[in-house]
Amino acid sequence: MLKYQQIATEIEKDIEENALQQGDKLPVLEALMTRFEVSKSTITKSLDLLEKKGIVFQVRGSGIFVRRHKRKGYISLLSNQGFKKSLEDFQITSEVIELDVRKPTKEAALNLNMELDDDVYYVKRVRYIYGLTLCLEESYFNKSIITYLNNEIVSESIFNYLTEGLGLKIGFADTFLHVNKLTDEEAKYLELKKGDPKLYVESVFHLTNGQPFDFSKVTYNYEQSQFFIQTSSHFL
């Protein structure tokens, strides 16, 4: 991770730990330069990164302010930390349907930049919010990177384990959205009817060095799911 990325992570951590709210002002540029002992250009790159992530906004001549303003209970479609973080104030549980080591499908191998004879951890689980079905999730983890998973880890937050247990640095995600109708199998797991509407999301998660490690396919229960997307002013 580059220096400006490390600083951005620290500032984001400060915002969360101090429970800063929308519109709260951050220290001025010079104070941040002194704290992190870096140049103005490095701090500027850190703030630009945070602004693109929708965490802060900058007003010329006035300062840097917290932007993170989101409705409670909404899932970020652009998060690279898994959706449990978006719902940390809610009771989220998981039922593990399958967990094993296997060879990747052609689709998974392509998205993870792997060979077909490499190994992946395959995880299939149903996520619940207050006991109601939230989504059906299938994930393929590159086993050369994610070297160990068990039922206990998979029943909780896999991403917390990756960052805190394995010390991995998660970088970015590519997300693809589909709107369709539930199949028989999906309807069974989500306790809905075949043909009911669904939002189907495919995501490829990468480390900070750009290496993909997780290819996930999530089918959401339309009755329980709400989503949000934060954008910045950086448009082409």
C-alpha cells in the first residue's frame, strides 16, 4: 500500500472511531501534513482518494468535511468490505450451505485470473437480517491467497477475518448488476416464489496490488434489501 493510501485509511479510521457526522470539519491541510510527516502533495492525494470514495468533501477556502451520510439499513453497492459493515447495527446471521476446496469454474477462473487446475475455497451461504432471508451468496476465494477458511469464519464476516486475521489489504472491487427473476433453487433459499424479482450482483474483489482474490455472486431478497450508491464530483 502506498503512503497516501495508508494515510487515507488512517483518516477514514479516525472518522469511524470518533463517530464524526455529516458536515463535521477535519483538521486543516497543514495539521495533517504535520501529523503524518508528509508533503502537501501526499496529503492532497489522500484527500482526493477519500473524496472519490464518498467519505469527505472539500470546499475551497473553507476546509475538509465529513460526507459520510447514509440511511440506516441500506447496503452499499460500491463497498469493497462486504455488506455486513453497512448493516453493523443490525442482527446479521449466516447459514453455511457449502464450504469446501474445489477447482474453479471457467467463470470463476477467468474472473480470478487463475488456472482451471488451481484450488479455490467455495462458499455458499444464506444471509439473514433479524431472522429474515436477505440474500443467497456464492463465493470463490483464491486458495493461494486465502489459505484457510472454516465454518466459524464463514458464519461471521469473512472480510473481517481477511483484514484482521490474515492481514490482507483489500483494494477495490468491480461490480456488475443484473435484474431478473428467481429460479427454483434461489426461491427455495430466499423463501420466496419462483419468478419473483431479484437483484443479482457479481463482484470481483482485489487486493491493493490489483490481484483478484474473491469472485462472488449474490442474489438479494427484494423484500428485505435496500441499497445506496455514493458518487463524487469527479466526472469526465
